[in-house]
Amino acid sequence: MNRKSADLAATVVAQRRVLYRRPQALTDTPTHYCPGCGHGLVHKLIAEVLDELGIRERTIGVAPVGCAVLAYDYLLCDMTEAAHGRTPAVATGIKRYLPDRIVFSYQGDGDLAAIGMAETVHAANRGENITVVFVNNTVYGMTGGQMAPTTLIGQKTATTPCGRDRVSAGPPIRICELLNTLDGPYYIERTALDGPTGVRRTRRALLNAFQAQVAGKGYSLVEILSPCPTYLRRSPVDALRFVRESMTPVFPVRVFRREGKPVP
């Protein structure tokens, strides 16, 4: 390389801008998730928030049975596993014993809204100072695509091959609306991973939820509508469209509670 070419190369390198770096709180690990799954994206957003707030070293995450349990492979903070459905109880115990730690639960719709519904409601009602990250993809992922509490009316799953029936299975449970009837929660928001705008909104919601805990404000929950291409039986692109066109009409995306008060 001659001097002119070397100078040009040096100028190009000097003018380069770093557009993205992997968050320090995210491990350098090949993904286990299916193509198009939303879990990996949520992990990245949580890691970015932990980095931004400078709380990674004192954060403890709790993940249960289900696809959510793989979170401990990707988040570079202390993690513990809870028995199925007992995630809020374990998070409550850790936070009460170690009140200076930042404690969050990472849960899917089966863990949070089915077997763990009692723990969810009572932790919220008590206003426990924890952060709940609730990934809602309307189907059981790890166990084979069965109907979840959030499965939509008419949605086909392994246990509802003709579609969920309102008469026999009831309508999908809306967690944010349910918890918003309680006096205990401080902050509740639902977002959707249905495109760039939804991803940015999800990051802001997670930031708000973790900031609330840092400030000692009490219970926060962020519900994230997420694609599961494998068990929605759709391509990754069509799964995003399903989130936007089918899920959000049933699960409205908005802030439900801020500073302990319902948002009209």
C-alpha cells in the first residue's frame, strides 16, 4: 500500500462512528431461541437498561420454567431459577432479605397468568418493590404450543386445534387491566414488539419500571406482546404482523398505571 492509500484508509477509519455495541450486561452467547422469537430482543433491552442505570452489579433476576428460563444464559447479572409459577414469591423473598438489590422477575404467560396467577396478584396487591417483565406471546412455547391464558378467541394451538372457544375456555386474560384494579402497583404498561417504534417504547417502559424500583416506589410490571413464530405457525415477518394486527386489538398497548394511579 502506497502512502496516499494508507492516508486515505486512516482517514476513513478516523471518520467511522460506532453505531452499536453489545450491552455489557448481555453475554456473548449464541442464541437458543427460534428465529424471530422476541425473547432475545427483550434480553437485549433489559441489558441496555441495566447498563444505563449502572445497576448490573446489584441486580438479581428470577426466571421460571418455560422459554423464559433461558434468560440466565444471556443476562450478565445474578440469576436464580424459581419453581413454575412461584417467581413473584421468590423475587419477593430475595428483595425483602436484600432490600439494596434490584430484583426483577422474567416470566411468560403460562408462568405468570396460569400456575402463578395467585402469586402475581398478591405480590402486586402488596406493592412489593420488584420489577416484573411479562412476555406475552399467547401460547405455551417450551412445552409444545398449547393454549395459554392469553390465547386469543379462535386462535389454534396444540390443545385448541379448532381455535380457542369462548364457551369452554373463556376469553383471554388481560393481566394489565386486572392488576390495575388493585391499589398496590406503582407502574403498569403494556408494549408490543411489532416494529421499531414498539421496540423503542418497550425500552422506555423497562427503563421506567427499573427506575421505579431504584427509587423505592414499589411494584412495576411491563407486559410485552411478543412473537412466537414456531407455535403461531407463521414466518417471523408474519408473526410480527400477528402481534400488531391480532394481539394489540385484544391487548391494547398503553400505560395503565403511573405513580400509583390509574391512567384514564
